[in-house]
Amino acid sequence: MRKYCLLALLCSPLAMAQEVKVETHSFMRLPNTASSLQLQRLEVADHATLQIPANVTELKVEDLHLGREARIAIVPTEQSLQLSVRRAQLDAGSQITSRGAPGSYEKAAKPGRNLNLRIESLNAEQLAVDARGGTGAPGYVGLDGANGQEPGCTWGQAGRGADGDNGGDGRPGATGGQVRLELPRDFPGERIKVLVDGGAGGLAGAGGKPGAGGKSKGCLVYRADGGKGGRAGAQGQAGPAGAAGTVTLQRL
């Protein structure tokens, strides 16, 4: 029933709900019907995850509680997210992540999403934010070489196996996100952990296998010489790592 109430409340351009709770070891995705959301209380229980869709650009929370190993996972996109919290309690192992998405053969890796995080009152052993870039797409695997033509038993010349194609180079990793923090003046700097590394480069594509030389088949007495096999294709190069993002800290 709570989920249906949440969907009904979050349908206006500036949506407001009283309370959202993600139960232990469960996953919840906020509706993508509004770009700006406002919550009185948000609780993500132990080992649970709340996902913020790509179209949400502003989220205001009066009271935030992240349980042990709880996550707020922000879907990567080019638009930055403004996350404003009046009071926050972050338990051990909790994390806010806006990591980029890894690349694939069809699309490039996505950078970490830019995040502006404002917390006016913070109680936490550690504030952990992960805005690393996505890993680059792997290089294409080289095509295998074709087998050589088969000779006859007493005539004909065997064909040489074709060489395998070279593997493709891995694609570049995506850049890390730009994270701006506005935190209470008394929150210790050593308790702040923000990751904005660029994504690792894509793996090198393997070279294609060599084609086998042609060989006589089914011969009882005489057999023509077989052809030489081809050469394996060379492995491609690993992609370069993405550029690191930036971290800006302002004290309230």
C-alpha cells in the first residue's frame, strides 16, 4: 500500500511525500514522473538500496537515515543532481553512489554523474560518495583465419591457412564526476571519502585464431603434402583510463 501512495504523491512537477522507507535487503526505485522531489523522511534500511532515476535533478529531504551497508544509487546522466538534506544519520558502510556506467560494444562508457550534496546536520562515522567513471568498452575480438584448401590424395596443392585478424583496442574509460559538498563546519575532514577516479580503460581485444593449412582426407595409400597454418592475430591495446573528476568542499 505504501508504494501505491508514493506513486500517487510523486506525480507533480514538484512532488512531495511524507515518508519513504526501503525495507532491509530490498530495492526501491523512485518514480520518474517528476524532476524535483521533496521528502519529509527517507529511510533506507540495512543492506537496502534506493535508486534515483536519471530524470530527477533535485531531491530535498528533511530527515535521512541510511542503515548499515545501505545505498543511494544515482543513475548516471549528463544532468547533475542537487541533493539537499536537513538532517542525516549515516550508519557504518552506507554510501551515496553516482558512478558512471560501463561501456559495451554498442555504446561508450558513461561518466560519473555530477552531484551537489548539501547536508546541514550530519551524524556519521564516514560520509562515502562514489562518483567514479564507467569502465571503457572492451576491444573487438579479431576474426579467425579461414582454413586452407584441401588437396587431393595424389594431386593438387594444399592451401595455406589464413592469418587471424588483429584484436581491436579497448575503448577509453569515462571521466569521474564533479562532486560539490556543503557540510557542517564541525564534521571532521578525515571522515569524508569521495571517489572521483576516471574509469579503467577497456580490455584489449584478443587476436583471431589462425586458420589451419589444408590437409588430405580419406586417403589410403598416397597423401599430398598439407599446407602451412596461418598466424594468430595480434592482441589489441588496452584502452586508456578516463580523467579524474573534481571534489569541492564548502563548510556551512
